[in-house]
Amino acid sequence: MTHLENIQKLFSKDFVESPLLESFDVGKIYLATGNLVACDPLITNDMLPFTMVFPQGNFPVTVHKERESNCVAYVEVVFSDKKIVGWELAVTENQNLKDLSEGEVFGYPVESGMGCLMDVRTQADLNELEQKLYHSKGVDFTGIYEEFFHQHFFDEKGAIDQFAFLKPSEENPGTIFAFEAGYGEGFYASYIGLSADGQPVKLITEFIEILVS
């Protein structure tokens, strides 16, 4: 069974049926343009958005953890309640499915252990924030993770959570959903569930494959 077939079995319904997963409704992500970026924000600050244009607005996010490890296995964004009739691999510009060999996927690299989803406009806000902090702090600037991300995941007592919504701009409504990516470093693919009229119903990013019998 391929990754795509497994994703179809797991996520085509309104709920996930697997004793190996524990699901958490964690909040909503705001997409200003519908051009969605998936990346490790600490190593890729200019990631191209997926070619599929998603709806604009606030959309619910669900985190699915592998019960045994308590690691994030999947992140799910739901755009509508339409019935899903098919799935496809999410790609960015210049990524052609015909170029893939059997078993290969397109995805994004994670080196910091953290991945995120955000609108391309929010990515620009994050880059602008990084430049502002760099110029205002000078030699005291310790990097965008320490200056912005760290406080949402850790405090003086240790780890707070494995995921968080972050807002890089006070002027713009866009949010970043950042999370621990599976077991850490890796290369991770995303999949789009489509309705009969070809519209995106769900986006799933996979970090740990949970096989469905």
C-alpha cells in the first residue's frame, strides 16, 4: 500500500479511526491569501507555497499524535465539510509528479526538529520580524528561534507543549502553526483531499506513517 492509499484510508472520513493515534483539536490557522507554505521556518525562510490555492480565512487544525511515542504523526487542516473523493500529493512550483520514481515524494526538509504551516504573506511577516529584531538588537540578536519561537514551546520549568500558534505581525492577522515534526529531522510530504469539484477539503502533513489494515 502506498502513502497516498494509507492517507486516503485514515483521513477521508470526518474522524480518524486508529487505536495508534490520539487526536487533538488545537485551534484555527488564518490564511490571508490561501497560498499555503509548509516548511522548517528556521532553515527555509523563502519556501514556495503549494500550487493548490486554498480558501482564505480561519480553518481548524487537528494534531494527531502517535500514542506510543507521544510524537506528532500528522497535522490536519480542514477547509470544508464536502465529501472527499480523491487525494493528491501537494506540490510547489516546478515539482512535477511525473519526475518521481515509485515510492518517492515531494516534501520539505526539517533540520531543527520543528515544522510549520503558514500563509505565504505570513512567511513574509516572519522574515520582516526577523530583520527588525536583527537590526534593533545587533550583536545581541540570538536568532529567530530564541527571539520568537522558543517562548511558545519552553519556559523556565521546561517544555510547555509540542505545538503552538504564533503571530509574527501586530498589523496583519496571519498566524503560524508551528509544531515538533515527528521524531525530529526528516523529509516530510503533504497530501490534499479533494471534493468532487476539485476543491481542497483537507491538507494532511505526514511525519510518522501509521499503517491502516
